[in-house]
Amino acid sequence: MDEITIEKLEIFANHGVYDFEKENGQVFYIDVTYLVDEPKNDDISCTVDYGKVAEEIYDFTTKRNYDIIEKLASDLATNLLTKFNMQSVTLTANKPNAPIKLKFENVKTTVKKAWTRAYVAFGSNLGDRKQYIENAISTTKNCPEIRLRKVSSIIETEPFGVTDQPNFLNGVMELDTIFSKNELLGFCKKLELDAGRIKTRKWGERTFDADIIFYGDEVYYSDDLIIPHPEMHLRRFVLEPLSELCPNYVHPVKKESVKELLQKLN
């Protein structure tokens, strides 16, 4: 990939906690480095035009007001990733005239954001199962922070764990996202809420369920989220559609591919 950098883009804007900063404005400098695919030929259409990137930074920074530059930098980085074909962005917002009474040279904040490949398994066994799934896929497709790449075949499966309930429709979405893993978890929970899901018994029936299976190669444990999904290797209804999308994807803990995990389960 190619790395492109714009340094010290000067912008006069109205950001700051104090009223006089918002009213009078001050000079900010933006540094940005982004990764793009190497161009196939000597044509501006084969890369990301840094002139247009600079114009977007200027428009975004001058048409909004933020109290803190940390939030400005974060939202600006997200905006660039969603508007241009960039793989990652490192962005620094500099505030050399910050209201500090001591002698200093600069105040700056740096954020790094990138598209991360993730796999989300979904299922439904109550109500109009197909419609709930179609609604969730549509919402995912229209989310600016997500690029939906593929959706597996939808398979009908018998219930897992608790068997006295209707059969499920199951599948997996392959996506790239600039959401953090916890933000992606929040998005999955919203898909469930939009489908009217109500918590019942463990492994019980539900209108819609969404679980993060992989998030890049990360291994993560918390009270609310475990990545990779701790029971995915035991679930045929996850491994079968997952193997359709990424059979050679290696589980970062078990060090086996999805195809190998499915063969072992068989």
C-alpha cells in the first residue's frame, strides 16, 4: 500500500471550551497520513486525491464547532475513512494558540483509525425470521461505519443447547468496519433491539441474534465481550456459513482454519 501525508494544513476555525474561542476563532494545523492501494497506473482516479482530502478536512473543520480537539480529530478521521477509499488514517489536530497561561509550543492530539475485517453470525427463530434477517442486513449495509462485503447462504438449523423451541435461520456477515470491537458490539445489540428481541432463557428463542465471531486477529476478554466467540468452534450453524465466506481464516487462539474446525466438528 502507498502512504500519503499532508502536513500542517492551516485552518482558521472556532473550536474550544471557552466562549471567546468559539466567537473569535484561532488557527489549527491538521496533519494526516493515510494508506491507499498502490495505483495500477499513472492516473489520479487510481488513487485518493490529496487535494480533495485537504478540501474535505477544511470543510469539515470549519463548518462544525467542537469543545475539545480530541473529539474533532476522532470525528474527522472517521469522516475521511467513510468518504475516501482509504485503509487507515492517522490524524493529528494541533492547537498552537490554546488558552494556556504558561509558555508552550503546541497542544495536539493524535488518533489512529482503520478498517478492520470482522465476521458477525446471526440467527432468528421467532416471528418472520427471514424478514428480521433482511432488515438487519439492510441496516448493516446502510451504516457508514461498515462496509458489508458478503453474506453467507442462510441455512435452517435445529436449536442448540435448548431443544424445545422452533428451528433457526442462521448465517454470517463478512464486513469491514471502523467501529471498535465494543462499538461493533453496540451495533449488534441495536440490531437485536430493532427486531424487538426480549431476553428469555439462555440459548432460548429470539427474534434476532447477532454475535461477533472474529474481529481481525484480536483476542479479547471482558465481562461483556469475548473475541473470538468462545463457542464458535462447537457450533455447526456458525462454522458452515463461516466456511463459505472464509474457509482459510485462522482462529487466532486455536491456530486452526475455519475449514479445519468444521472438519473436526464433523
